[in-house]
Amino acid sequence: MASKLLLITFVICRLLSTVGFTMDPLARVTGQLSSDPDDLEAASRDFGGMSRAKPLAVLHPASAEDVASVVRAGSAQGFTVSARGHGHSINGQAQVGRNGVVIDMSGPKGRRFREEFTKPVLGEVVSRGGDSRSRSYYVDVWGGELWIDVLKWSLDEHGLAPKSWTDYLYLSVGGTLSNAGISGQAFHQGPQTSNVYELDVVTGTLRKGELMTCSEEKNSELFHGVLGGLGQFGIITRARIALETAPQRVKWVRVLYSNFSAFTKDQEYLISLHGGGSSERFDYVEGFIIVDEGLINNWRSSFFSPRNPVNLTSIGAYDVLYCLEVTKNYDKSTADTVDQVVETLLKKLDFIPSSVFTTDVTYLDFLDRVHKAELKLRAKNLWHVPHPWLNLFVPKSQISKFNDGVFKGMLAGNKTSGPILIYPMNRNKWDQRSSVVTPDEDVFYLVALLRSATEEGPHTLDNLRDQNRRILHFCEESGIKVKRYLPDHSTLDEWKGHFGEKWEAFKQMKMKFDPSHILAVGQRIFQPSF
Ligand code: FAD
């Protein structure tokens, strides 16, 4: 019934606007408010492929003001609103259901409407320290911009690039900033949420749908709250992202371990080098678990190519292998010394001596590496399958227990149907004023079980979900205090537990910036108040 009323309102508003009345915020929309079945269908899905919810309408915005108009209307008329970045959530986080409007922040239709105004704009910060002046650059981008486009633009036009990344770049700026945005650079650069200077945010403030600019200095409560805020306080329409001079090429190295404590000791050693100058550390540190070699499992591992084969049998008997992945960036000025630097760093590590795999690629090719794997999986119809992913932050003190119980316990000997990443990060690179939640230790690990379900065999959706539940249960029983990354809790108690000490402040912010609870309802934290 509510959705019918809303549809009628849309139609009436459209009619009124054609004869000059603009009494309803929706009538001011200059983009496209669509109820086209294809748009509704696209907005009802996400990468997880496990939940579907058709919205009432989809907005392809032409401006930030369009976003504000729809949020204002939602607050006044009682419908929910979610930004959809690139729809790469796992559990319906960008969905709204039948009484809501999805704002398609990244889609090609919106791009057409926005045309000129959302083009990235380069800016410069000059800091003065005594007599010296140092310059740093930033780029202002539309909140729905994809990271791949931000990278290509800043590289091609200016030889610059953002500092902190995700492994996969076909994600939107607003979508990753609402979570954290992490990859192997996070140990020294911090997550993407630590590399933003300023945001424009449309809040859900009662009946106002206000567009507010926020930063460390201005509306700082909103700024910190929105970063990692799971879309709860507003929709990011512009982000000012820190840039650095881009390297030209990357030495990319993988080495193997059969001993978990040697593997984690080396990872932790490498991330402890973040304070030094650029030549004293790697630029990227990740790792993954090797259990089997099927196509899906290896979709991020094409590195072990025919030119660069890995003969696991030559390595000897093992339950589980651990692969450390590191890179060193370089350009013309450091090309002569980069191999020496890599060698010196590798000499300090304790991997299996015969297991060094090296390649050399452009910076763009390295950063865009997962897209190549995506194309392979798409060609085999294996991209659009359910993805019951589980992402955990595990405290350093308990990672060994996690290895015993999960990698060497539950998963050992099984094919895993997807990559399992494991890498540590330094908590002091995470701004604790943001909404992101991490374990309470100086170093914690990301463990990402990025698995794909198949219709038959051991990896059905039910089986993988059950395994996820057992992993979480094991952590609880063993006192491993994990925090979920890209969380999908469903009860209020679980959310309170997730946010811990941050919960009260999070709730207060919600009261202030979205009191009717109309925003990002797909996160299932707060119920709409109508
Ligand atoms: P969506 O799924 O569209 O939205 C996610 C949430 O953010 C929703 O609640 C939505 O309402 C909200 N939102 C979206 N846009 C905005 C906005 N402009 N303002 C406010 N709220 C907004 N994450 C990492 O950190 N590192 C990785 O290496 C990584 N790799 C990935 C690889 C793949 C193949 C996939 C599918 C995901 C990966 N992720 C990674 C997870 C990814 O960062 C999150 O799923 C992210 O939310 C996806 O971005 P999106 O633009 O598709 O967001």
C-alpha cells in the first residue's frame, strides 16, 4: 500500500513539475527517477547473490542536489533510501526493498546525466614548516566514481595516484569509504578511510536532506562518523582523496612457507618497517593460503603462470602452504637499485628457499590485477554465482590459534572454492575516531575467505554458509576476539557487540543525522521509524 502511494506521488510530482509546480522535493530531480523493470532488477541484486530485494524506484542522479531531493522526500514522505555504489556487497547492504528508492551512484545512466560536473578535479595543498614548503595533491571525485577511473584519470593526466587501495578497483569511492577500503598498502598508508581530506555528505536530517561539507576541521563529527559508517549517516557525494606521485613499475614477488609461525613472523616483521624511508620496506604486503589449485581457488593467483610454474610436489609434504606476496615500486630513478633492495629484504625472511616467484609489471597492471581474474571467471560463467564471503579481523595474539582451528583444522585437506587471504595491518594507521571497528591490538590480521558456491559438490551455498557459521562458532568458543569486516549482523545485540565502545556514539550520530532511519537499511542495523 505504502509503495503504491509513493508511486502515485512520483507520477503526480512529475505532472506538477511539467506545469511549473515544485511543491515536492522529487519534482526538482533533474536526473532520472526510474521504475523501469531493468533498473529495478539490477538494483535488486548484488555480488553476494544471496539476497534480492526490488526497490520501488531507482534514481540515476544528475547532481548531489538530486540525491538531497530524494533523501528529503524520503524523510518527509516515509520511504527508505540507499546509495548503491557498484553493488559489490555480499549481503544486500545496498538494497532497500519495496518501500524504498535506490540511488544508483555509479551506473552509466547517472554518468550520462551528470556529464561535466562530476569530472575529477585536481587540487594542491601547500604545507609550510619553517622555511620549507612541501606540496601534496588531492583529487575531488564524485562519490559514485569507481576507483579504477580515479586511478586512470590521476595517472594519465598527472602521473599521480591515490595512496591506499582495495585489491579490486571496480568498487565505488563511497562504497569502500563506508567500510574502510583495505589492501596490502594499508600497513603503512592506513585504510582508504585514513586517506581522505574532505567529504560532501547528504545527511538524512529530519526533512532537510542536508548537503554538508565535512573534514577534520569542519563538521568533524560527521566526517569521522561517515568514514566506515556503513552508509548510516549520509550519502557521500564528493570525496577529496590524497594523492602521491605514482611509481611506474612494480617488482612483484611471491614466496612460500609451510610453517605458519615463520610466515606470520615474516609478515609482522615486514609491516613493522613502515616507519622507515621508502627503500627500507616493501610497498605492499599480503599473503594467502594454498589448499588446492582449481580455477576458482586460483582466481587471484594467475601469477603462477606457465612461464612461472609452481611445482608444489617439489616442496615436499605439507598440510597447508602459506604464500607471502610483496611488491616494491620503482621508477626510472630507482630502476638500477630495485633488485638489490628486494634481495636485501628477502634475505631477512625465512621462506622455503626454492620458492621465489618474481614478475615485473606496470603500476596500473599491478593495481588492476584482480580484474584480469574477473574476466577469466566471467568467460567461464563463474562470476555471477553466490559468494558467501567471510571477512574477519583477527588479533595478532590469536592468529596462531585461528590457524590451528581453521586452516589446519576445518579447512585442511578440503578444496576451498576461493582465495583465502591473510595479512596483517598496524592499528596505529587507523583513525580511531572513524566508525570502523578493529580488534584492540596494535597488529591485527585480515582473514578473507572469498569463496564461490557451486550448485553441486561440497561447496554448495548451504555447506559454505554452514562452514562460515562453524568458523565463527569456533572463534567464540576459543575466545578469539574477531571483528567482522564488511559486517552482516542481523540482531541489535550483535551490532552492539560489533561496535563495542563505539556503539553509544554511533547511535547518537544516527539520532542526529538520520533520525527516521531511512538511510542504508540494507545494513539491518536500525529499523525505519515508519
Ligand atoms: P555497494 O555494495 O554498492 O554499497 C555498500 C554499502 O555502502 C551499502 O550500504 C551502500 O548503501 C553504502 N554506500 C554505497 N555508496 C555510498 C555512498 N556514496 N555514500 C554512502 N554510502 C554508500 N574491500 C576491501 O576493503 N578490500 C578489497 O580488496 C576488496 N576487494 C573486493 C573484491 C570484490 C570482487 C568484491 C565484490 C568486493 C571487494 N571488497 C573489498 C569489498 C568492498 O569494498 C565492499 O563490498 C564495498 O561496499 C563495495 O563497494 P560498492 O561500491 O560496490 O558498494
